Amino acid sequence: MGADDTNPMKGILLKVSSVVVFLIMQTCIKLAGTGLAAGQITFYRSAFAIIPIAIYLAYRGELRSGFYTRNPVGHLKRGAIGILAMGLGFYGLVHLPLPEAIAIGYAMPLFAVAFAAIFLGENVRLYRWTAVLVGLSGVMIITWPKLTLFSQAGLGSTAATGAVAVLLAAACGAMAMIQVRRLVEEEKTPTIVLYFSLTASVFSLATVPFGWDWLSMEQTALLVIAGFCGGIAQILLTECYRYADVSTIAPFEYTSILLGIVVAYVLFEDVPTMTMLAGTLIVVGAGIYIIYREHRLGLERRAARRAEGPRG
């Protein structure tokens, strides 16, 4: 990001806009009903996201180059992991109150820190490991009332399986982030975005024999809108990083929980519990601390490189 492109307020506005549009996507999916197969939802989310993404890439003159890849296998891996994360997340979304699904999903960056240390060999110090453990304890506070339903209602409890699904989705999403970090070493961002939508659409079609239903016109419209919103939100998210550092923008992801609580109360009459709010505060606090530490470490690394000077 060049100095001339720096515009933190524009970056923050784009980030918050992406949060709002992602929330509209999630709301449309919840309004479409609880009986839909996760694979069916994932197909609409992925396939119709391609349209705004393709328009965006064509506008930037990157559509043709976006199809060129040096690592098709890497894209398939990212697509397989990503589609699993998306399917699990959508299953949890339709079986949990919206704010709880959002809050449990905040476990993804916590898992990402751990997986980066394990699979990428990144140096994660005690402070960040502590933040990860604290954050995961917050996730357990949110999910524990749901998990106890296993003992009360057995495996048939959709709330309990929904909570587990969102937690697994967060872990799979973190693995997808690790795969993306590997891909960005040799692939352009438009290529990664485009191939994910394409592979996710194809993989989703493989779930047709597993419970797809005939949709009403209203359900079809809601899922198509969800797909478009997913693509638009991805574009806004991509654009926001052109104008501000990750450490500036990332904390605004947590505005989604505030908006989610309002939407859930107005549309679904869901009232957050004190347990859910307490756990969310812990998770958000841990996430913000990790962002802060990443920012500080980034400053230290840049200072060290400047101190070393040019190498002859």
C-alpha cells in the first residue's frame, strides 16, 4: 500500500460496510428457513457471489488475468476447506440465534494464531498464546449452555449441534486462512477470490443427493440476495485493505455483534443472555489484544529492517 493510497477513514468505512453487507447475507439465510440443507445454501452463496466479483474484476481490468493460476491444486485445497467451513457455519447459523452464531465465529482468528504456529512455523509468544486461551475460554462460556443440551436432549438437539458446527466452522475457516497465506506467496488476490467462488460452487453441487429441497420463490430470492451480498461484501473487504493497515481495520469486525444483536431482536425476537454477552466480551477482548500485538510486532520488525539498512 503506497503512501498516496493511505486513507484510514475510507478503509474503516469500507470495512464497516462489508460487515453490514455480510450481516444482510446472514439475515437472508436465516429468513430463508431452518429446513434447508447447508450444501444448498452454500451453493447459492458461492454461485451468485461470482456475478458481482466478475463485474468488479472486469471493471479493474483483472478478469482475464484472474483466471491464470500457477497452483490449481492449492486452490482446490482452499476450496475444499472453505466449503466445509461455510457449510458448517451455515448449519449453525440457521439453528442458533444470530448473535451467538456471530460470537462463536470469532474463534476463527484465535484458531488461526495457533494453526500459524503449528503449520507455518510462525513465532507465537506467550502473550498471544495467553490471549488465545482466554479467548477460547470466552467461546466455551458462550457455547456451554448449548453443549449441556447434549446430556438433556441427546444428539437430536439442533441448538447443541449448531453450536458445535459453528465452532468447527471457525477451526476450518482458520485452516482456510493458512492455505490462503500459502497461496498469496505466488497468486494474486483476484485469482484467489475468483477460484474460491468457482470451486465452492462446484463442490456444493456434489451435495445435491443429500437433502436439497424445492425452494419457494421467497426462499430462492433470499438465497440469491445472500449470494450477491456475499460477493459484494468480499469486494468491500478486499478494497478496505488498500487504504489502511490491517491493525487499523481489523477491530471493526466486532461491530458485527452489536448489529447482529439489534437485527436478531427486531426480526427474530432473540434476546441475548448474560452468559452470551459475558463470553462475547472475553472473546472480543482477546481478539483485539491479538490485533494489537500483531501491530506492535509489525512495527518492531520494520524498525529492525531499517536499523539493518540496505544490504550490499
